[in-house]
Amino acid sequence: MPVVFPFFPPMIDLPHRLRTLRRQQTLSLEQLAQRTGLTKSYLSKLERGLSEPSISTVLRLAEAYGVGVSQLVGADDAAQDEVVSVVRVADREALQRRGLGSEYHYESLAGRRKVKAMEPFVVHPPREFPDATAVFPHPGEEFLLVLKGAIEVHVGERQFRLETGDSVYFDSELPHRMRTVSRAMAEVLVVAAH
């Protein structure tokens, strides 16, 4: 669900990281746009900190750069080699950034595993959908399980209300997004597979 994918507060300046990765790989914005299917103007806005990336955008960028999501957003590279990655609830990496009138909160659940076939996150969706121009589908599949509260999910042309314990599994190439509709903020387990 392309929801904005907000980032680590003190660990990293994401726009700087995105510019640095692109320059290290000697890619132009045009080349990166071709690799990701995103527009040059949107990529430029991400690099200047003028736009918030959705989770699908982060997945696309990580794939384009050949790095894991945790590496892209600044997790400790020294701990990336672990074959078995245990993340205690108190040690979850908070991925948070405010901006553009909405707040999103994500927690990475497998940040130390370098090579992953899937990306699990706990997401606390906002009450309002992000700007539609910042929402992009991505290759692969996605699974959502509502852990707390209730959410509204749009997948393609369909719309669903999911309560605690409800889940949905879909082709993530379909446009998708979610928002909290319960009184308390919802908590959702998201697993995105490439």
C-alpha cells in the first residue's frame, strides 16, 4: 500500500543517502527513472527532501540500487550479514519522518538480514491517504494483517475495510494504499515480496 515510507530520525538523512547512492553508481536521474519506473521529477523531489517516498517507492529504489531496504534507509551495515535475524520488539528500527501534512510510522522487522525475498514491516497508517501522485505500485506480492484497529485499503479499483485479525493478499503491481479508520491508530503487519 503505497503509503509514505517515513524514515529514521537521527540515523540518516534520506535525501542525502539517495543522492549519494545514485552518484556512487554513476546513474543519471533519467537512468534511475528507467530502472524504477518513477518519474525524474519525483526522484528529484525525493533527493531534495520535497517529497515522501511510499513503501513501494522504497522497494523500487532498493531493487534499482541492488541493496536491501534497511541498507537504503541507513541500518547498520556491519550487522547486515546475519543469516538468522532476530529483532526484539524493543529493538525494532523506527522508520519515521513527518512532512507533507501527514505522518506515517513504520517499524522494520528484518533489518539485519542482508538478502531477503520479502520485506516485513509493522505500519501505523495515517488517517488520510497520501497524495495520489506519491503512490506507486511495485513488482511482487503483498500481504497485510491488521494487528490493531481498522483500516481502509484500496487495491486497484476495489476498496475494503479490514478489522483486527483481517488480512488481504494481492499483486502489488496494482495501485494500493491504506489509512486508519478506527478511533485508535491501526497497526498493520505488511509483508512485501519481490
